[in-house]
Amino acid sequence: MTLLSVPIIDLSPWFSGAPEARERVAREVDAACRSIGFLVITQHGIAPELIERVSALSRAFFALPLADKRKVDRPREDAVRGYSAVGEEGLSYSLEEAAPGDLKESFSIGPPNVPDDDYHRGPAAGPHFEPNSWPNIRGFRAAYEEYFEAMSDLSRSLMRIFALGLSLPETFFDDKIDRHISMFRVLSYPPQREAPLPGQLRAGAHSDYGSLTIVLPDDKGLQVFNKAGQWVDVPQVEGGLVVNIADLMMQWTNDQWVSTLHRVVNPPFEVASSNRRQSLVFFHQPNYDAMVECLPSCLAPGEQPKYAPISSGDHLTSKFVKQTTFGGTKATA
């Protein structure tokens, strides 16, 4: 059965440890990933206090004068760290379509507390472990680093659910994500004082790059393009997190799972001037040297893989280069 709306999946049976319950969760997730590529998870184990602390500190950062935010500007083109201002990014460019810059600003970090060794600091690591920049806000760095680690743990659980859903050993992905090159980004969508330009959205239609994305939006606006060709709203669930698979996971599964187009639409005109929206977004990306090739359970007898093997780092770089050729910097909801 093809799901045309985003399902809500309770993860508490997965964490309870009962094998039958864990298998049921894996089947539900597999069905969502095959049909629409999105799900909302509840009972995920992330502390509400941590979410609120990161959210509040992020709002404090985005409330600073632009000159203060510019003190932690993104350092260079290939290093997605620090601050990007409203209009500097256009997600539609990732689809090779020209459109005005997105109506959002952002702050991004990568892995914290990176070891000083050849794997993390050598030439092969490229910009994947670029140092983070931090604003002068008390408690900001500690909260962001704690959230990054919490999302890393949740992503490991989700990748284990993915493995079972794909008829693989539960720990299949463990050694491919133990030194992951993920990114945590907070997106702020400020009030719209002027009417958007034609085709200008808070975030234009795009898919994500890596294995999975975990999103906490604080307001409506996120929409998904389903297999019936409809834009449907992602449900707002108290305490829930939105999860979507991304391009790398679609490639890993030989297109059996779908990396779905999504966007953030503008608020109604009558509330646009006072509506500020914020999303906490964790982009999970496996180790840069993890090889992405057709999973054994995703290739029927006589079939051929649709993609040549590629490393996670090269996959990310190829997406980034394609996107920067047309402008903008990729993000999500």
C-alpha cells in the first residue's frame, strides 16, 4: 500500500526491547520510506528540556543585530559552519531551477570535540570536520554540542531500525556511522514585512543529501510532494520529530526508498508580518569513507544496481558541487 500522507510512528516499542515489537516498528518505518520518505516519530527519547534550551538559545541568537550575527559568518564556500543571512541561500538551485533567495537565516555546526588524528585532520577529511564558530551567548555552545550528541544517538537507533526494515542485521550500519560527518543547523524564518517575490518561499522545493534528516519545526509550513503529485502538509505533533530519508539512502536502497521533495511555504498574508518560524534540523551523513553501494537485500535476482559505488564523502561533495554551480546552500525544513 502506498502512503500518500506522512505517518506517525511511536518508537516506544522499539526501545522496549521485545523482538516482535521492534520488528513491527521496522516494518512501519520501511513502509513509510518506500511510500513517501517521511515519518513523524514520537516517544523518541530526546529530553524536552534539551529541546527547549536549544530552541530558546537559538531564538536569542537570531534576535541579535545583524552585525553581531555576522561575527560568526560562514568562513568559506565549502565550510557549512556559522551564520548565513536571509536570502543568501536558494534551495531551488539544488534542482537547477532559478528562484529568489529563500526567506530564512541559519546557524550551523558540525561534529564537536573532533580528535586530532590523521582520520579527522588529514587531507582525506577535507572540510568535513571543519571547526565550529560560536556566538558569545552563555550556554550556547554546550547546548548545541549536547543536542548534536543526542541526535547522533537517535540517528544510530534509526539506522538500526532501517537495517531491520531492509532485512539486514540490526547493526549493519554501525561501523559506517561511528565517525559520521553530520551537521546540525537551526533555521529561522523571520516575519515577512514585504510580499515575497514571485516563486519565493521560506524554503524552496528540494530533497536532502545524506542518510536521514531529523527536524523539529515549531510551526506549520513544511510540505511533502507525494507519489500522487500532491503537496501535503507534514502533521504537527506535540513532542514529535519529523524524519525523512535523503538522497544517499535512496541510492543505497537502489531507489526502493524515496528521498522526497519538500518545501516550506509562506504563512498566510494576514499573519506573515508577525509570524516567526524556527526549525532544529539534524542532517545525518555517514563516515566520509563509508562505501555506498546497493544493499544486498535491495537487488532482486537478475537486477543490476542503478548506481556505481561511491563513498559518503564523495557523494556529499558531488551534491555540494552541483548545487554550488547553480548557487545557494542546501538545507531543509
